[in-house]
Amino acid sequence: MARYVFITGGVVSSLGKGLASAALGALLQARGYSVRLRKLDPYLNVDPGTMSPFEHGEVFVTDDGAETDLDLGHYERFTGVSARKTDSVSSGRIYSTVLEKERRGDYLGKTIQVIPHVTNEIKDFIAIGDDEVDFMLCEIGGTVGDIEGLPFFEAIRQFAQDRPRGECVFMHLTLLPWIGAAGELKTKPTQHSVKELRSIGIAPDVLVCRSDKPIPEKEREKIALFCNVRKEDVIAAPDLKSIYEAPLAYHREGLDQAVLDAFRIAPAPAPNLSVWEDVADRIFNPEGEVRVAIVGKYTQLEDAYKSIAEALTHGGMAHRVRVTLEWIDAEIFEREDPAPYLEGFHAILVPGGFGERGTEGKIKAAEFARTREIPYLGICLGMQMAVIEAARNLAGMENAGSQEFDHEAGEERFEPVIFHLKEWVKDNQKIARTVLDDKGGTMRLGAYAATLEPGSKVAEVYGTTTIEERHRHRYEVDIKYREKLEAVGLKFSGMSPDGRLPEIVEWPDHPWFIGVQFHPELKSKPFAPHPLFEGFVGAAKEVSRLV
Ligand code: GLN
């Protein structure tokens, strides 16, 4: 049976609960334990797949094809444990399961209520895979006191009560605001937040307090006294220069020790933090800098491309360079020449996206990278745009485009080089999509294998010819156009194992130009940078040396 750490937050949102959870996971691993992290989100969307990246940040995709909260990306980046469908759930999902069961008559005529039906569903979810790991870390989204979060808080309270004593520990994150006029860090919001938690039956064992100043001894004692924890259980969480410093910083503050103490594990196994020391060393002691332009649509909110930004940082760590990112709105290039914007960058990345807006600008960016021989990485939509660019500008198909975007139905000369895939194979099974499908969950999602052309750039980058990467898209490059495109030099260097779906394209004569139909950024880790990002940043580093 696993031991459980429940992570909750109070006072304000955005305190970095996900990061604290991920860092704790990494620290427990460093002490030799196995862990799994889970996110329980109170919102009513059944999954984040249909939420706008502007509102909710990127949608993280798991190997088994779940569209989840971006916090699962942090979990994977810090622990290396691949998340599963069963590691992320929302109120929407819980309620829809309960309602389905009710319709099926599973409850045998009972009145269906939040307690016990909804809370039981949550508890069952929490316990999935209970016997697989030493520690299960469950983060509850939102803040204590939110109406929609209540069933989750009630469920974890009951869960701890159902288990043998000492098997569940509650960790609560709060904020200590600095009041300049008084020259003090204030503990009252933390006291209130803990009071709120205790009023629903949860007494936190460990308090993680975010503040931009060190916590003076006096305030620490006060928090301990009023919140009913030991002084050592008040963990300071100062702002960090890099998120990858978090495991070391939390360890210095005693987080893992406090958690193990709360479980009464003594003596606790000593941690081996060498991986994180190396990561921190690479981040804080770069030997150069490369500048990468990201030409995208959701450029106002960095979280919309969270995994890409992190994967580029990892690529930089592999080469000991700092990667400076600049986000450029693709729409600008629909009005203006991209040259003045893109000159001076050492590499260009066009990320994934949905819908037509900005796509003509992305095509311009791909053209600029190709003709100026600047390293280019096109991810999903970014690959599709590179293919359209080649079709239009080199293969003589000036009306090449994607079926994703508006065009007159039946328009004669339209060449759908990117077409809407309706049927494909997964694990030897045919999957079909109909127009009647809901918006959510109709994409090619999760891990699919690809076969790489021996001798190609990607085969060299990966160091192998069989790979497996995560997908999230509806449209594909149409193999019908392969011959025409290869005739002008665009090589289809990675294909689905059945040879029907192009997975990777590259320009062999270009220093580094690769487009991939999948999302490599989702699998990159600071301690194991993804080969494509390592290769891409390496190529950018070459360019930076030349200028
Ligand atoms: N909109 C494109 C598709 O659905 C690309 C998706 C993506 O970039 N993730 O195929």
C-alpha cells in the first residue's frame, strides 16, 4: 500500500503547488522511494482538452492519450515518471462518471449525493495503482474555501480516515505577504487559510510558505503556534531563479525531512541529489547564449507553450548555453516582412496550434528559415506549415493548404497537402472518426511509433530508427504529395510504421531544418534533454558562433 501526501493551497492561487509537489516527488526519489503524482482539478470541464491555452496554459498529453493539466508536465519533468490517464481528474469527469452510473442504474435506486457518491468516486480514483509505488502525491487544484473544491477536500479527509493511522500526510501551501509599511512578513492569511482547512476536518502536517523574503524566527514560531505544526514543519519557499533549483532549495529548507517525519519514517534514508546538483550547475553556469524566436499564436501567455520553453532550456543545458526565448506573434508576418524581426536569431521554432489565424505568418517564418539557412524546428502545426511552404514555393502548388482552414468547398485548384484524417491504426486496431464526434477527444492522441529513414538527419539526432512520440492533432500531411515534395528536396524521413502517415520531414541540404508531426517537448527532462531539442539548440549554438 502506498503512503499518500495530499497537497493543497490557500490564500491565493498560482503559488507553485505543482512545482512544490513535483520537487517533493524528486526529493523522495532521491531518497530511494518510488513515487507517482496526481492532479485533482475542481473545474467542471471533463478534461482540459477543450480549454483555450490562453486561459489555462498548455494541454499536456500523456503516452496513453489523456489531455491533462500542464502540472502533469512538471511532474514528469521532475520525476521522469510517465503520467497516465489515471493521474489527472476533474470535477467534470467525476460527475459525469457518477451520472453515467446513475443512468445505468448502478446505484440501485439510491438518492445520489455529493457525500458519499461523488466523494467515493474521488476516493476510488485516488487509490488507483495503490500497490505500485511507495508514495502517491495528490495535488488538489484551486484554493481551500473554493465552493467547487469542497468535494475533493472532503474526499481526502475521508480517505485519510479510512486508512491506517499515519499513512496520509497533508501539506498546505500559503503565502506570507510582505507589508512594506510595517516592515514585516504577515502570517495572518496563513493562519486563516489553515483555520479554513481545519474547519473542514483537515489538519495540515507541513506548511510550505511562499514569500519573497526569508522567514524570521519569530514569524516561524508564530505560524507553528497558531497553525498547530512544529517549527520545522514551516518550510520557506522563496522565489527561485530557475524552477530546476526547486528540489535543492526545498531540500535545504527541510521539506522532504518534514514530510518523512510526519510519516514517522526514522531514520530516513539519505538523499542522493547529484542529478539536481548537475542540473543546477548547468543552468547557473552557462558558457554562452543562443537566441531562439518562437513564432506562434498564443504568445501573450507563456504557459501556453510551457513544455516547449522547458524543453529548449533542457536543450541549452545539454550544451551549457542559456537559451533566450522571444515570442513573436505570427500574424505580424502577414502584414510585414519577417526579416527585420527574425534576423539576429540563432534558430526559429514554430510550435503547434489550432485554427487558421496566424498560419500564413508561420509559413513565412518557415520560408525565412529555409532560405536563410537558419535552424528550424516545426512542431505539429509548425511542421504542416513547413510542408505547405515547400508545396507552394518550390513544388509549384500555389494553392496548397490545409483542410483545417476555410476554403471554398470544392474549390478547384485547392491542394489539401494537409488533410483531415478520418481513420487510422493504433495498436493494430482501426480507429475511425465521424463528423458526429464531439469536439473533445477526436484527435490522434498519445504515443505512436515512427520509423526513421536510416542516414537521415533525424536518425542521426535520435541515434536510432524507431521512436515513439506523443501526438495531439486531427490533420496530417497527405502522402499523396510525397513524390512531388521529395522531388524538390523535402525528405519524408520519418513515417508511421505502416508507412501511411508522414511523421517527420526535413531539408537534407539545410544545416538543421526538421518538422515533426508530434510533440517532442512533452518528453524532455532537465536530466535527459530530448534529442530533437538537444540537436536544435546545438545547431543554434553553431550559428551563434558564426555571427
Ligand atoms: N491544428 C493541427 C491539427 O489538428 C495541428 C495541431 C497541433 O499543432 N497540435 O492537425
